Amino acid sequence: MTEEKKPQENKKSEIAPATEAKVKAVRPITPARGDSGRAAPAAGAKNNLSSGSGFGERGGDRRKNFKGKRGAPRGRGEGKDEEFEQKMIDIARVTRVMAGGKRMRFRACVAIGNKKGRVAIGLAKGADVTGAVTKAVNKAKKEFTDVPIVNETIPHEIYQKLGAAKILLKPAKKGRGLITGGVVRIILELSGVKNITGKILGTGNKVNNAKCVMEALKNLKRPELKRVKAEKEKPALTTITDLAGQDKK
């Protein structure tokens, strides 16, 4: 009995390695995965790509080079844009009669300024309020006016007339404040003027008054320092005729 069992055990041991070899041969080879989770191509395929199709290592490097931070725009350098405040002067819904009916749009008038002597207004239309305001601000940024400010007020009195709008602006002492209202107050606040007296004498139309104020600020004259004139040197009396002339006087 013992002799019969031994050959059976030998047969089992011979069968076992054969089955393991079959399992190892049948088991598929999984491709190696990189850090990104995509399957890495085989060595032969990589060589074929680099030599034939042109999408090999060079193509990958070129693609990577395009990905990166954009450089600074030309002419701007590293300087930061000025900060401007914006205030709404007027907003209205306007209509235009077309062949098929009426077309409704929105008109916005916006004032912007940095409170350091630079101010501008913009007037634009759009399909909605947001679009109209954005257009008006972009338009105003192209038309800045530099306001001459002396001791936190304007250098001199000015009366401006533009169409039906009439504006009177007078300088004021420190601590007086902005004694004016409406559109004039909004524009002068954004310009940086702290003491002034103003009066709207003409129409009550906000857009026309805003244009008139901007025209008045453009026409302000900058103060010039008084130049001390040097005294003219008196010529020395050296000749006889000069001395005779002096005696006659």
C-alpha cells in the first residue's frame, strides 16, 4: 500500500508545476502606468512614434512649452493701473422706432475719477443696464481731464455755458466744503476738489449739466509762479554828452 501511494504523490507533484507554468503563460501582461494614470507606451511603439509620425518626444516638448504663465503686455511693464471710483449720473430707457416696431435700449451716463485731479464722464447705450454701464466706463477712460487744484479748490472763478446748461463755480476757503448739488457735486468729488461753491443756473438735464461741468474744468487755467524781474542795470555816465544830458534833466 505504501508503495502504491508514493507513485501517486509523485504524479501530483509533476502535475502541479505544469499547471503553474500554464497559469503563468496565460496571465496577461498589464502595461505599466505612469504618474498621470495613463498607460505608458511600449519601447518599440515609442521608437516608431519618434522616428515616423513626428509626435514623439519633440512634439511633447513643444506642447509643454506652450503651457505656462503669460508674459506682461507690451509697453505696460510691471506698473499697476490707477484705481478709479465710478458713480452713476443718469440712467434712462430709450426707444427707437424701427420698421418692425420699437427697439428698447438703456442709456447710462457714468462719471469716474481718482480724487487726485483726474476725472471723466462717459455716455453709452446697451441692451441691458450692465452692458450700458460697462460701455460708458470704457468710453470715459479714454477721455480724462486733468483738473488744476490749488489749496484743495479751483484756482479762479469760472462761468460756463454749453447749450441750455449754465454753470457757475467759485473757489472757497479750506473747511468750507462742497457747497453745490446734483451732477456738479458728483463730478467735483471724483476730481478731488474739497472746497468749492457752485450753482446750476440753466437747465435741469443731468447729461447736459455734466458736459457743461467738464467743459468748465477743461477751461480752468493753471496758476503760474510770479517771476521776479531783475532790475535793469543803469549805464555808467562816461562821456561828456551823457553828463550834459543829465545836467539838463
